[in-house]
Amino acid sequence: MTKGGGRLNNVRKYRKQQKLSQLELAKEIGVARQTINLIENDKYNPTLGLCLNLAHALHTDLNSLFWEES
């Protein structure tokens, strides 16, 4: 997370709200569980397509999932 606006990662938060495990989410969007883990821990920069798939699977939008307002 960042302070003062900018990049943010809420994947874990939204996944837990949907009561999904990393494996369940990964299967739903067609990636490995490790990919979800890396994204949640800010160790992997997902493609735009993967971000869109995550947002759709987690019933949210890209701004809520990855961006914080100033």
C-alpha cells in the first residue's frame, strides 16, 4: 500500500470478502495459485488482462483493486 495516493493492492482483501482461497481464485481465472500469492505480496506485476480477470472474479473494478485516490 502507499500513502498519499497511487498504487495499491487490495487483491487479498477482496478475495477474502468473497470467501475464496488463493487456489479457488486461481482456478476461476486460469492461473497458478502461486501467481495469486505473488500478486497479493506485490512480487508480481500482472498484465492488464489478468487485472481485468481478477476484478471480474472479485466483483469489483480496477480502481478499487489496484489504485488509491490522492
